[in-house]
Amino acid sequence: MSNRAAIYADQRAYERALEDNNRVVELEPDQAAGYVARGLTYARRGDFEYALRDFDRAITLDAKSALPILTADASISARAIVSALS
């Protein structure tokens, strides 16, 4: 399901991607990866507040696995998030 969400996000079908992301989070609420994936979808859609909420949850659950994914994803930048929230 998370792979399909990534494909939807790449196609800019963000609502479909979020449906899959939400299902992953519902099924595995204690896994950081679901929150990272959903946060990335929100960020790509420009919903930075929701993205930051999910990134924060992912880091709280498992910083060791969440941080490398977040820092490696070039589709979002800290500058874009900060400017959107300013």
C-alpha cells in the first residue's frame, strides 16, 4: 500500500496517495515509516503544517529510521517549509 501511495504522489494524485498513507498509519500506528510517507505526501502537496506534524510523530517514534529518510528526500526542503510557515 505504501508503494502505491508513492506512485500516486509521483503522479501528483495526492488525495489517492493520502488515502493509502492514512490506511498504513491506521494499520501500523507505531511505525515511523507511515508517518514519514504521509508527511512527504503532505509536503509535496504544500500542506507543510500537516507534514511537520507527521515528521514530528515519526521522529518521536523512531528517530534512527525517520531522520535519514527525511534528510535524503530532495522533493522537500527545510527552506520551503520554513517560508510557508512564516
